Amino acid sequence: MRKVKLAFLFACKAIGLFRIMGWVTRHRLRILCYHGFSLSDEAAFRPKLFISVERFEKRLQSLRRYRMRVVPLDEAIERLYARALPDRSTVITFDDGFHSFYELAVPCLKRYGFPATVYVTTYYVRKAAPIFRLVVQYMFWKTKRRSIALVAVPWSNDRSVDLTNSEERAKVVWECIDYGEQRCAEDQRRDICAELGRLLGVSYDEIVKSRSLHLMSPEELGSLPAADVSVGLHTHRHRFPADDRASAEREIAENRAELDRCTGRTAPHFCYPSGSWAEFQWEWLQDLHIKSSTTCVPGLNTAGTPRYALLRFLDGDDVHELEFEAALCGLSDLLRAMVSVLSLGRGVGATS
Ligand SMILES: [Zn+2]
């Protein structure tokens, strides 16, 4: 199926449809979304979460080739709603604030002279430790062991786990994550990870040393070039609960305070953690004086797009260059709309 899709996109590009669509959608705002960068094999582990810097650089080359105008987020939002957006405006955003963003993406963006926004979730900024749930998943992905014997680990009963069985494997991964997240302090989580590394034959110390699953440190955050990289809100603990307004507001307040301490800058824009949101939360954001919020819903933005539901293209290491270009020029939007009309037509046909 993927091959058919790519062959179709190749044909569309060959007959000049990418260029035509780029012209048709030139007044719309493109917002690109990235997360972390691969310092070793993270892109193979989670290709939607990590991308190689080589692939990222190719994307920046495509932006130049299509003569996209990369603008800072704040300026893009102001001009979008003032209906004064320059043609082919594009914003580049990064979620979470990984150390690898600082190490690999910032120098790359600088070479191209492109501004960007990084939405930072701050809990792990001062922890100097890898993100717990991510490192647990990574170690289970990395291990060459086919089975492990759990004996006297605090997070599970004694048993043998067949790691070649994907269901059993997923169950044990979440058992460990849930225990660590719900019942442990960060020090205890580190002990769990070190012990897990020994069980799985994966060096936890090496992961810590590489900082591949770390967020930026306070010093790194503070030394981001203010003229090129703006900082955005992403909550303190990467959650924005729809069923608890007070807790959601606390998340923003703690996130804001920590970003202010590290950077001395205000962060007026927000990105929903895990892309989950509800329309009634827009009022909360307005009361918190937040100027815009980005989602993980794909598409290009117009002045009619709600400012608290901005659309973004989620790029990753598993996205083919043709898919990226199709999204950039707006062809993906057109295809999605066509598919939706066709499936609606089929639905009506089935019921009538
Ligand atoms: Zn996030």
C-alpha cells in the first residue's frame, strides 16, 4: 500500500502537481512538528519521535527548493489573523525540548538561517536523567535477550517473561512504567532502570552518558539563541487534563515559572502534550493569556483556523521525502479531503 502511495506521489510530482498545489495554497500557513534527534539508534527505536539530522537537513533543503519563507511562530500567528501572511509562510516547531534538539538541530537551523520554536515540558529539565517511560521502552527494544527472569523486582511478581511474545513484552513494559510513574520518586526510578538494564543486558549508564533520552538542561535552555529560537509552553509534567481545570492550570503555571527561571523570557504560545485537547479548554487558555496552541492534527492553516487548534505536519524518520513535500505543498490536504468525500459518499450509499 505504501509503495502504491509513493508511486502515486511520484507521478503527481512528475506532472508538476506539487508546484501547482504549492501555488494554490501559498496563502496558507504551514507548521512543521519535530521532536528529538537521533544521537545513535533512537530513530530506529521510535521513528515518529526521533529523526536523523541528515534527514532533517534534507527537509530544510526542500524548504529552500520550494522557496518556503520560514518565519518565527509569533510573527506568523500575528500575520495569519491580520490576513497579512507572506506567501509560502512556514513555521518550524519542536516538541518536548530534547537535548538532541539542542545538540543537533540548533546548529543545523543556524546554518540555514531558519527561526524555530521549541515547546518545552519542564519536569525533566532539572532531573539530569533520561525520561523514565522512554528509557524503559528503549531498553526493552534494545535488548537481544529472548527471555528474562523477574526475581524480587519491586514492580512485578516473580516470573519468567518471554520477550519474543509481543503481548507479554508490552505487558511487562507497562507494568514497570506504571509502577515507576505512580509509586516512585526519581531516585527510585533510576534504581529500577539500572536494575532493568542488568536484566536486559543493556547499559543504562551508557544511555545516561549519551543524554539521548534527556531533555535540555537549564543551562542549555538558557543559552538558546533568543533571536533564532523562541520557547513555548508544553506543561510541566506533559499533561493537560480535560477533566481537571485546576490541575491543567497548575501545569501551565509551573511550566511558565520554570521556563522563566531558565530563560528569562516569556512563552506566550502553547502546544498540547500528546496532541490531546478538547474545545472547552480553549477558554482556559484564553484566561491564561496564551496566544495560540498547536495540535498534531495535519493540515495547512488559514485565518479561519481557530488559534487554539492550529494544524501541524508531524514529520519523522519514517516519513518519505515525497510525503513530506506533498504535505508542504498542500497536496496531502487535498487528498485527505477527497478520501473523506469518497468515504462519506460510500456511507450515504450504504444507508440509502
Ligand atoms: Zn510532547
